Amino acid sequence: LSEDSKLRRKETLASMCDERARMLQDQFNVSLNHVHALAILVSTFYHGKEPWALDQQTFEDYTEKTAFERPLTSGVAYALRVLHSEREKFEKQQGWIIRKMDTEVQTLGQDLVPEKLEPAPVQTEYAPVIFAQKTVSHIVSIDMMSGKEDRENILRARASGKGVLTSPFKLLKSNHLGVVLTFAVYNTDLPPEATREQRINATVGYLGASYDVPSLVEKLLHQLASKQTIAVNVYDTTDKSAPIKMYGDAANDTGLPRISQLDFGDPSRKHEMHCRFKQKP
Ligand code: WA2
């Protein structure tokens, strides 16, 4: 292969990879903005109104009809902040008890029902899901603070006021790695310069979206009809020494990959797309 065609091949790969990375990033950003808007909707119609102008059925209908606004998401849900002192009253009111997240039960039983889960052990506070899009109805009543990744996200979201992302982990009722995006919902309009303390105190709940990354990236790349040409991998590279593969098959080695940066809006997480030609020239 001449130096010239080698260079051209490299440039082609770079532009294809950049295009795919940009598409993925843009679609993620679109859905992030809509999840943010949903958090404001909950704040307005649930916490801002007496009596409540939002219930599970309304949330379900609304989120189904607006699902097209949140590309790449597999579902959205709202978890309420419940202090231990309010637990008994809350459970009576709901007619169900707060359950502990159990990844074993959740992935083994495809017909998972929350009734199979243990009651949440005593904690100072909980984050049970009270509203869910139909696609993730299996997480209603589960304490999101009882899952490691969800808990970290909740704590980071409410202290920062920003949308935050988990590292990749196995979502409930899914066999793939996914990520969760969380926005805190506050009971007052906080000034932009509010302290962490003020934010934590004003927190009333958490609006989250789950992303089943492999199936959603697959769908996206499918639209581009280049799957025979290039192999795409997506990594969480937050820990540079231990990247986590979120999408793609084992690399069939055809030389160095093109690496395109991905920005999913949470500065404490880093992501990259790696692209390779599937065939040697
Ligand atoms: N949503 C869907 N599947 C999951 C999951 C989750 N979290 N965690 C594990 N599997 C209600 O941040 C608040 C959604 C968590 C939001």
C-alpha cells in the first residue's frame, strides 16, 4: 500500500469515527436535556401543587408519549426522598413497603416482581421509586440508595445540582452493561451559587434515566449502514488504567484504532469511541 493511500485510509477512518461519536454524543445530550425537563415537571406538578397533580398513571402516560424525545434511554423513573422517621407513614400511604435492591434476584428472574425482594433494612433515609415509565416498572418500590451505583449517583446529583452519570454496571432485569443518569429534584428554587449543604437540605427526590448502552448504540450504528466496514467500541475511560468496555465485540486486530472523544456532560466521567476497519486493505 502506498503511503498516500495509507494516509487516505486513516483519514477516512477518522472522519467516520468522529461522525459516529458526534451522533452518539448529540443523541445523548438531547435525552439528557429532556430528562432534566422531566425533573422540572415533577418539581412543578408533584411538589409544587396541593393536591398533587401527578400520579403513577399520569407519569406513565406522559413518559410513554414523550419517549421519542429521549433517544438511547430505556426508561425514566422518579424516586422520592423518604427519611426513616417518615417510612411507616409513607408505606401505609403507598400500600407497599420499600424494598432492597438485589441484583441476583433481579437478573435471574425474568418475571421479576418487587414482592420477591427483601424489605429495605433500616437506614437514615431511602429513595424508593414511586413513578416509572412502563419499560422500567419493575423498579417501583425499590430503594435506589440500596444499590451501589445508584446511591453514588444520588449523592453526587443532589450535592451538585447537575446531571450525573454512573460508571457502567449491570442494570436490573438486563443482561447488558448500562448507565444511569440522575438529576436531583429540590423543593425550592435554589440560587445557582447554592452550597452543597443547601442543596442536600432542599432535596425531595431524584429523577433518573437508564441507558442500556449495547442495544442503544447498536440501533444508532444500524442507521448508518457501515457495520461491514468498521468495528466500533465504546469505553468508559474514567480510570485510564482500567477502561470498561460498554459496547462492541472483541477487537479483531487490523491495526491501531482511531480514538474519538465522547462527552456525555458529566465532567467526572470520561468516554471514548474506538474505531477500526474490519478488513485489511
Ligand atoms: N433504573 C433502571 N434500571 C436500573 C436502575 C435504575 N435506576 N438501577 C439499576 N437498574 C430513579 O437516580 C434515580 C434509576 C434511578 C433513578
